[in-house]
Amino acid sequence: MLFHMLLAGLVALLLPLSPAADAAERIHLGPGPVDWQGDLSPIASSEWSYDRAAHLLERAGFSGTPEEIERLAAMTPEQAVRRLVHYESIDNGHLPPFDESGVHDPGLVPFPPSRPATTQLAKENGEALGVKVKASGNRRLQPVVNKFFYWLRASMLETRRVSYWWANRMLNTNRPLEEKMALFWHGHFATSEAKVRDYRKMLLQNETFRRHATGNFRDLVVAVAQDPAMLYFLDAGVNVKGAPNENFAREIMELFTMGVGNYTEKDIREAARAFTGWNSDDLTFVVNTAQHDDGTKSFLGNRGGFDGVEVIDLIMAQAVTAEFMTAKLYGYLVRQELSPALNGKLAAILRDSNYEMKPLLQRVFLSRDFYSPASMGTHIKSPTELVVSTYKKLGVDDVPGIPDFNLVVTALGQELFWPPTVAGWAHGRSWITPGLLLERGNFARAVLFPDIDFIPRDRYQASLMLREVHARIKQGLDITSATLPGYGNGGMMMAESNMMADRDEDFNTRFGSYRGWQMAIERVKPLPRHTARLNLSAMVMEAGLRNTEEVVDYFLDRLMRTPLGKTERNLLVTFLDGELGTSDITVAETYLEAPLRALVHLIMSQPEYQLG
């Protein structure tokens, strides 16, 4: 019943409010009047407030501590926005580079597309992946197969370490908009480790997004078109003169720049010709001139011997490109609903600045529209935003291992470096279903009352397989028998009857997977295992709070950007009174922590907490 009430409450929050309701419910957050909606004129210094500074940090970053919000609120709106948008001079030296495990070696380049391709290469050349085929003996190709599965496992585990590293950057950066925009570009130019299978390429792409986060959009598109992860993900290796592959040419127009309906199938074919020969040599972009089609092409009404960069410049010359991008950026940073008239004004700003994004971002963040009732407290947080902002608001200084960050965001629908499709994530209301809302409450509980799990969750799949195969080998079974499926359910008899079968094998795929897990776990550094270091009692005592009403108001102000109604707020006070057995905080000082965590769990499970 409580769950259905929460879901109904969230749906109600997302419905349009009447002007009277706006005035009544949103005064605490300080939205401007209703007629600010659509108004791009800047707010005045007299209109600036703590709540609007908090809203700015929610959208241009991942929320803020009360101290961070107060620093922005003490500035003028122009100073606050400029600090967030023009961040290059702000020192971020405290953030460490990614600490690589050292799992890659040159023999893995180029990595074959499949296990059959790997073993075929080994048979033809006498070696593959830097491993020679044994001259004789049992399972001559086994070391090659082991190496193939090792890299699949190692790259996956290392990519999850990259995800943790990035989450910590989001939490601790002095340049929050840089990371917020890197997250946007990751969903916009979506590539997945599932196909790329190389954490180095995914890390390199992540750094490209950060380098161009708020820079020139045209330069970013060129950088992405020449990015090794994108080149591999959209099959640049088979896009050659005489047999162009249309994957990247289609996506650059449909998803990355122009949108459906603004180009023809012929434009796709001609653009694909322009990108022929573009590829990567491991982590370096190259153009294979023998594979590049330098003939005359007809593209978007233009004729010439265009290459990929020239095609991108022609795309940038289309009015629809700026309109497509401003609509998507506005939906990410402000709200989903955008009128054609307002989008036309935003697109003009982007075009007039020659696709420099800072003028657009500065105009949006300073605008009255950004602080209107339609914009403030109406954004459904993505899983990553929810998790990182939760740690930020609670004053946690690093992302804990329990609960596991990767498992949490995956359960909530957004596994970093594994977007569901080339279109990225849908955002908005797609983040909220009955099941996902329940998972959000479970995340809150896992932070405040962690379930201690001593098996690292990123290695849980491996631990299941390793324990099963280990048990069989310890019983004396040979490799083939130990790796047979169905053991324990009639499998023992089959295993015993086929004891010698592996002597005729070139390799054993199941054993290769098993051994690959062993090798990967041995070499990949583990994820952190600590829980969130919280002391809610200290927060309350340091704030000098005297009674349960003040405590509830303190945590609502710290955690919420959309205020609770009076009835819900009073229910929280009653709950805390019951948990403490008193309303006097001094009396309950020695046993505050668990009741405070239960209170915060209730707050974080509210529909309003999902909005920023």
C-alpha cells in the first residue's frame, strides 16, 4: 500500500500544476512567477537566493552540500553561472588519474571478433593474441583460448573500475558541469563495452567527452568520429572504398546531429563513402588512403570529393542541427517540454556562436526560464544523478563499495559504459516504473543500512563458476568432466564415462572461460569494499538542533529540492518522536544515529526525492 501511494504521489507531482498550486507549493524553492517560463532574459541579483543556487547546482552538477550552495548564493547570479560554465581555471588537481591494473599487453592487438576467429587465426598462423600454439600435446590451442577469455573478463572488470573512478570524479570535482556534460555526451554518443571490449578505448572516449565537455560542438563531433571506441562500435573497419558500411553515417545524422527526417537515404550512402578508410591503429586514429573513396559525392545538396570532416562541416551548416542539439541539451539540463519558439531562440544562440556551447549554457543558466516553476524541482534524476547527488548531500567523500555503485545504477536502469543501444538512455519518465521506484528506495536503505557482502559484486559471476569447477576438480575429475554442464544432476555418470574425451580436443571452451576468470581476477585490482562513512548524529549536533521538528526540517532542506506537504512533514516528525521516545534531541543524543538513518531513509524514499 505504501509503495502504491509513493508511485501515485510521483505521478501527481509530474502533472501540470495550476498557478495557485505553484505559488503555494513552490515558494520554499523560490521559483519565479509563472510568466518567467520561456523568458530568456537574465534574473537580477535581487532575485538570487539560496534555493536558486541549489537548483543551479542540481542541474549544472550533481547537487551540493549546504556549504557549496551557500558559496554560490553569496555571489551574484552572473558570478555563480560564470564559475560553473567557465571552469577551466579552477584547480582539479586533487582528482587522481585512473589507476590502471596493467591487464593489457601488445599481443592482444588486434583483438579478434570471436573465439572461433581466434582459434582459426591460431591454426593458420601458429599463434594468436601473442600466444604460440603448442607444437604437440593435449589441447594444443588451450593457452590461446584462455587468453581470449581472459581479455573479455579483464576488460569488463577494468571497465567497471573506470565507472567507479568516474563516479568519484562526479562526486568530488571542483568543476561539476564538466562531469555533468561528460555524462550527457556519453549518452548522446553512446558506445558500449559489450561490443568495444576494450576498457582503454572506453576510458579514452570518456576523456574526450571531458576535454570537449562545454567546448565547440563541431570539434567534439570530429573528435568522436575519429575516436577508437566509436570507430570500432560502428564498424569503421569494414567501411571501405567500393563497399561502404552505412552504420556511422546513419547514426551521425539520425542520433548525433540532425534527427530523423532531415536527410535522405542517398545522403547516408554518400556520407558513408566520405568516411571510408577511417579507422584506428589500436588507440590512434588513422586514415587508410587505399581504402578511402575520394570520388565526387552528392551530400545535402552539395557536390564535391568530400572527406569525413567536410561532411561534418556540411552537417553543421544545416539550421536543423542547432535546433536538434539545443532541444536535446535543454531536455537534459532544464526540462523535457520545449516550445518551438523558445528552441528557435536557443538554436540561434548556438549558431551565432559558431557552435561554441558556453554562450548557450550561460544564457540558459542565467535565464528566468531556468528558475521558473516549470523548471525548478521537475527533473526526474537519472540513476547516476540520484546516486552521486545522494552521496553529495550526505557529505560522503568517496563512492563506497557497499552498496556496489555499478550494481545500483544497473538495477536502476543506467549502467555506465553499457548503454542499452546506440541511442543511449531515454531519460525523463522512463526512469520511473513501479519496479524502478522500489529499487530507488532499496538504494536509499542500502546506503543507510548496508547489507555487508564480502564477495565483491563485480566478481560474483566469476565466483559462482569458479567454486563449481573448483569443487569438481578437487573431486578428482579431469578438465573436460569438471567443465561439463549439468553436473550434479546426472552429470557425474556422464563425466565418469567420458574421462578420457579431452585428450582428443584442440581446446576446451568451458575451461577457457573458467581459466580466463581466474587470470582476470588475479590481475584486475579489486573495487573498494567499504560502506558509506556517515555520521548523521554529528550533523544534527553540529547544527545545534534542539527538537525533532528542527531535525526533520534540517534534513528536508538538505536533501529535497521539491518540498513535502505539511501533512507529510508532520508525519515525519511524529515518526521521529516515536523512534526517539522524545522530541528533545538532547535527551536522545546517545542513541540518535539509527533513528536518524530511518528518518533519512523515509525522506529519500519519497517521490519528491526523485526530482531535482
